[in-house]
Amino acid sequence: MLESSCLCGTNRLTFDGDIIVRMRCHCIDCRKFSGSTNTNNILLPIAGLKILQGTLRTYAKEAETGNTMTSYFCGNCGSTLYRRSSFNDEVAAVMIGGIDGLQTIENGRADVELYVKNRPSWMAAIQEAQQEQGTWLPKH
Ligand SMILES: [Zn+2]
Ligand SMILES: [Zn+2]
């Protein structure tokens, strides 16, 4: 089980269930909402989500793929804890930085890198990860 919390600590969640895939995404939307070069996230079944504390706000935006991506974030400190896609409502992309405990992050190396066309030249590819020019969506 993974526990996730935001910067101010108002929101705390747990996710139960097996990791479906680990992703590093270089899309422009990930850049914007994270404020960094890319995101790292872990795809987990939404059925395993349990809210321990707080109420996350949501922000929905149509992605390049035409799917609607919804961010679940803290209305107080702004941390995005997970995102969901209209493409597959059974999963959540849990942002790796919100997960508490170093071990999950240590084990969080991406299995697939998305939108590598946007990856800055000074950032190395993850050699073991599948490289995708654009998106890649896990099937239902
Ligand atoms: Zn917060
Ligand atoms: Zn992205």
C-alpha cells in the first residue's frame, strides 16, 4: 500500500493494489502543472484509493490526445497528488513526488517514457524504459 500526501499535509490518501506501470512523461501539460521538466507517476487501480484526510480539488483539461485529463490537487498548497484520464476510468496516475517514504521512489524507475520528443537534450533517456514519441495508453 502506498501513502500519498500534499505539501501542507491537509490531504492524505492511500492506494492499494498492484502497480500497473511506472511512467515518466515529458508532455507540455505535465510540465505546466508540475512546474518541472517532466512528471514521474505510477499507474494504480482507482478502486484501491482511500481518502484518509482532506478533499482534493479538481481541474480538467482536454489533452493533445482528445482525452480529458483531470488533476486532483490540494486547494491549499497546490500539490497534485494524482490524475485521471477519460480514456480509462479504472486507473489513477499517482504522482511519485507525493508518495511518502523513499523506497517507492527508489523503486519508481519508469517502465515507459512518454513524449520523449520534448525531453531536453541535457536529460538522459532511461535506458531500460520503452521510449514513446507521444502518448501511450494502457488498455482497459
Ligand atoms: Zn496541501
Ligand atoms: Zn504528461
